[in-house]
Amino acid sequence: MTGGSVYRSGRLRTCPDRFNAAAYCLSADVDPAAEAFLAVDPERGVVARWTFADLKDRVLRAAGAFRAASVAPGDRVVLCLGDVPAFPVAYFGAIAAGSVATPLSSQLSEEETARIIASVAPRAVVGGAFATMTAEDLMAGAPSEIVPRAADDPALLVFTSGSSGRPKGVLHAQRAFWARQSMHRGWHDIRAGDRVMHAGAFNWTFTLGVGLADTWSVGGTAILNAGRRDPEVWPMLARAFEPTIFAGAPAVFRRILKYGTDLDAGFQSLRHAVTAGEALSPVIGEAWRAATGKPLLEALGMSEVSTFVSTAPDHLPEPGIAGWPQPGRHVAVLGEDACPTPFGEAGVLAVHRTDPGLMLRYWQDAAATEAACVGYWFLTGDRVRMRADGAITYLGRVDDQMNAQGYRVDPSEVEAALQGCCGVSECGVRALEVSDGLSVIGAWIVPEAGAALDKHVILDALSSRLADYKRPREVFLTTELPRTGNGKLVRRSLSVEGARRI
């Protein structure tokens, strides 16, 4: 630890110079006959069950198929397979072959997919409308040896809409998988023999990381849902397959708490649950513990660095605290002068550019890569405060801030206050332009079942929690909030159309 809002939480062992991420994830000292993977369906039960020997054979066969298709080290391989067991095989097989795995969401339109493929110029596309290979092709070839790579060689290219709404490519090195050990110790506390059930889509980096890479690297069992994902299925699946860790976006836990039943019995096998993807409402965290008796451990991160600040079994959630820097992480809070702020003063959260989990660069966007860095630091775009012990309070995204009566207001602060109001199930806020040059704060609320909400009652309840300029001036009722496929709130899509002003 140093003076000002700078915190270094130990050091991570240096990644070996020669390093293939797929080899690392499949190198756990585990019985080859031990269970590695379960793909389950709420209606059909187990649709795929692999031992570690099965998993390695499938990954090496996929690597062999890519090499037979003239995929060379460094070539991009686009994956458009959806939530099927072949997805992780193709993903790790591509990395094992030395190529750059490029997973795409099945929710992208054909036009969006075509645009990304044109920018990536892949050697192969597995699945989807532009396929050059099928899932069956991956099993047709002879197993290949894993291709040696350097730690700084690219392994993964992910596309995220970020705050701009346009897909942005983030290129990661092989060493990014090694850096995930910080999460093992500082967030999910994953151990050999753990059974990890992830609620995310197969292509999501949260799922591919926590649900697969981290789990297999320690010799655990990955449980993924290849069927419907209604909130009531998760307690049922947990009761049937007994995960020790359950992972998902905050929206998953919110919906389980709202619609699920018998949560205590359903999640009895858990040591804890983990969440990431957007800020966790304290109300949801407290409700989850009350319903299941298990802690919900939050992580703060982004596609460019994965997670780097989190709560953990030895750093349990505190009110208002998003987490602490994970072991090996070096972070700071920078002011407008790009210097560390005093402890307790707001600024932009930054990660040191030597972090092995930091991206190599934005894909074909040198200007954006340069703009994201200042001196020794990569700027995350998150506004936070740091306590002297490294505890981080999340204040929202810099680019999400609203202007109200000349003041800058963080939407997450307003949403947290609204979430505590009686009858509010979910909420989102954004600046709402009411005339040229004049914006007010608008709030969109999903009411609890049977709740009759009144605007004046809500604003009165907020009067003791928020300054006058932070309180919404317009309130709308809606049946659902706009979210990404992984449950992240999309504030810019909050619309008056289809909502009822109260």
C-alpha cells in the first residue's frame, strides 16, 4: 500500500514465458475419470456428461480439426454455436491450436455478425449463417498436440457493446488466463472438487471464465444449462446437481428471488454464490443471504481486465462496498489531473498496465487503446472512492453520469435509493430531455406484484435519502427494463414509449 488512493494487494506469480491457455486450463492434477462437465436441461436432464479424459480428447480433436482446416497460430476463429456442449470444445480447441478464439453472442443479428466477421477476417467460422465448419467437423479429425505459445501471444478476442452501444473488440493474451488466479483467491475461492453452476450464456466471458476455465484449472466440475433459463429452474437444477458455487449476473438473482421457490432447500449445497456484470444492489445481496443462508460475493470488472475488485469469503460484503482489490492487483483512483485522489475522494478507477489480465489492445482501434491509458494506468471508466484499506465504493460509470440542475449525478446512486422504496421490484434511471437544453432525471420502475405506486409517495420516501437535485422529476411504470442477454441494464434504452407516467 502507498499514499493516496493507490493499493497493491501482493503480487501474482509471473506467468511462464511459454504458455498456452488451453493447456493451463486442462493441466489440473485430477483423476482422468473424474467428472469435468455436465450440460443439463430442465426438461431432458443431462444432455452431455464428460470426464476430464473425455474433455481433453474433445479439445485436442477440435484443435486437430482446426489445424487440418489450415488454421494457423494467430488466425482468428469465430464461434457462433449458441448454448450447446460443442461451444466450450470449440473455444478451448481453437486456443489449443494456437488460434484466437472469437466467441459471438447468438443474440446478434445476421447483419451485426457479418460486420464483426468482416472486421475480424477469420480463418474459420464454426456454426451460424456464415459457417465454414460445423460442430460435427470438430470431432472428425485426429487429436492434435497443443501448440506452444508465448504468454503475450493473443488467445481471445471478445466483442462488447460497452457504453457506446457499438461492438468493440477486446484482444486478450494467453497470460490473461493465468491472471485469473487472482480471482481464485480473491473472489470465488474455487477449489479442487468444486461443482460450479453458471447461469450465463456459453459465449459470455463471465461463463467461459468462472464457469469453465477457472473450474477446470483446479479440477472442478462445470455445470451449464443448455435449456430454458426461467428463474424457477435454478433452484430445481441446484437441488438435482448440487453445485457448491452458483454464478450469474445480478439480474439472475433478482429474478430468482422474485419468482423462485424453496430457495433454502434448493441451494443448500452451496458454499456461496458469485455475481458480476453490473453493480449489485445491496437489497438483492441481503435478500439472497436471508433466503438461502449463503453469501452473494460481488466482483467489479470489465471485458478489458475481467474482474479485479471483489468481495470474498474472507472479505464478506459490507454496506456500500463493492469489494477489495484481488491478490496481485495494483489499482488506483485518479482525479482529473490523472493523479491519485486522497482516500475517500471520488475519481476514476484505474488498473496498472503491468496487470497480466489487462487486454493487449482494442481490435483495430489504436486511438481508443491510447485514450484508455494515462501514464502507468489503464482507465476503467468506473467512478469510485477508495478507503485506506483498499475497499472500493462504486459510484457508477463516468459515461452514464446525468446532469441535473448543473450537478453531476450518478444513476447508480439514485437507483440504489429507489430500490429501497416499498413496492419497487426493479428500477433504472437516466437523464430525460424535456426541452432544448433542459434535462431532468427520469425513473423507470417495475413494481412488485400487486403494488400500487404513487409518484409523490416515492419522492417523499427519497427525500431523506437523496438531495433534491438527485431526485427524479418524472416517474414511469413499466413491466420490464431493457437488458442485455446477460442481464445488464441498458439505461440508454429506457423509453417513455410503452411505459405509464405517474
